[in-house]
Amino acid sequence: MTLAVFGATGYSGGNIAAEASARGHRVIAIARNTDALAGNSDLDVRPGSLFDENFVRDVAADADTLIVALQAHGTGLADYIPTLGRIAAENAARLGLVGGAGNLRVSPDGPRVLDTPLFPEEFRQDGNAHAAVIARLHALPEDVDWFSLSPPAVYNADNRGERRGVFRVGDDVLLVDAEGTSYISGEDYAIAFVDEIEKPTRHRTVFTVAY
């Protein structure tokens, strides 16, 4: 398949691009500044922006899945979702988005993590922005196939961890281990993301992954 990764120089996007390429997929790696990808012959590197509609249309015509691995807060991503969904539908492309842990619930009948006192205040704006993205995704027409993979509570470039290849995949409830930890490495998150692209089981929904 051909996968287009918007945000290919970031933590999530970089890992997803590397995982997909290692599995033999063609990866269009997109970022505003692609200097970090220079010389990588395994990727089809293209400088560009998700918010350039003409550019996205050109990419979508050449891709099976459009992957969005961009920060939600401060980018206008939520407002752009209707346009992105329309482009995806016109080109029969699937949308895959890197989500946020705040959109997950604390229990099957419980509130979102974002709505609990335990949610870190320093991440509140980003959590709200991700929630707005999810709301816009759910409002897309039925012919737009999308999924959003929310990471666990601890997931960032400062806690890269190691590739284990073994993890749990859940629905929209935060996964926590016996010690109360909610964590996954960047490489294992990417494995779960590409697994869903190769063998789709989640449609128009949010799900999560953790050890």
C-alpha cells in the first residue's frame, strides 16, 4: 500500500513511517521542513503542509491512507477536518490520526480522562484540541473511513522505551497495567498503528494501545 504521513519528522509520524517502510509499504513522508529526512532513500520525501488543500489533493490521489501525526492545539486541525474528509472520500483514501489520551474514558461508563481532576493542566489546551478533532471526525459523512489511535497516558519522545512487539489493544478506555502505569514505546505504538492499516478492524472510531 501507499501511506502518506503528514508530520513524518515528528515522534509519532517518524515511527509510523519507519514501521510502514520496514514492512514494504511505500511511504510518502511529508513535513514542512524535510531536512531531517534528507538522504533517506526508503521514503518518498515531500515538503508540504496538510493545510495546503491542493497539495493534499495531489498526495491523496497517490495514497491509500492519509496519516495525520500533527499537534492539534494551535494548528487549526479541527477546523480542517471537513476539508480533509472530503478529499479522502473523493480519492477513496482512509484517514488515520494520532490521537490524545485525554479522549479516552477512565472506565466503560466513566468520564473522559480530559474531564477528570487528574488530567494535567499543562496539557489541557492540547486535550481540548484533540477532543474538537474527534468531534469533527464523528460529524464526517458516512463514506469517510477514519480511525484515531489514542496513546496511553505516558507517551512522548522523553519516554521512548524499547520495542517489545507485545501490547494490549483496547477500545476507548484508558489501559492501565497492574502497577497503575499507562505506557507504550513509540515503536510499539507504530506497530499497532500500521497493524490497523494492514488489517482494518476499527472504523470511524477511537481506540487505544498500551502494555
